[in-house]
Amino acid sequence: MRPIKLAYAPTRRSIFSAPDAVKYRNLTAQRLRELGVDFVDIDDINEEGLLYSEEDRLKMLAKFRAAGVDGLLLAHCNFGTEYLCARLAKDLGVPVLLWGPL
């Protein structure tokens, strides 16, 4: 059985603290690495490494498809842009895990 590769798409909502969202995005990515999870990050898509715009969603979709991901991890780092998350999940067509830090 081959290892599972996750698409990591942390997201934020613009009316809440962007610095806090970036903090939780980084903490989550760090923990995934510590656990040995194979994941495709979006830190090269925009400065924050977060899903919050349609333009970036399309770039993420292309990146995740090219990487052949098996699942999508949507980490809501300060709530999230649910409509973009839903579109990404629908278009990617893989199992989805919605998660939010405490």
C-alpha cells in the first residue's frame, strides 16, 4: 500500500486576524511534518500560504492535481472562506477533512 499524500489548504477569513491565521497555519504544517505526513503545501502560492482568494484557489487546484493528492485537509485557521473551500473540494474530487485549531 502506497503512502497517502494530502493537499494542505489552510484558510482564513479576512475580517479576523491574518497574523493569527498564519501562526496556526505554520503550527499545523510543523505538526504534520513531525508526524511524518506526506503533504503538498501552498506556501508558494501567496505570501501567507493561505486560501482566501479565487485566483489562488485555481493555482492550488492545479498544483494539487499535478501532485496527485489523495485527500484534502482544509485547516480553518481563523474560521475560513467556506465558499472557496467548497469549490476547491468539489473540483479536486478527493476525500476532505475539515479541521480547526482550538
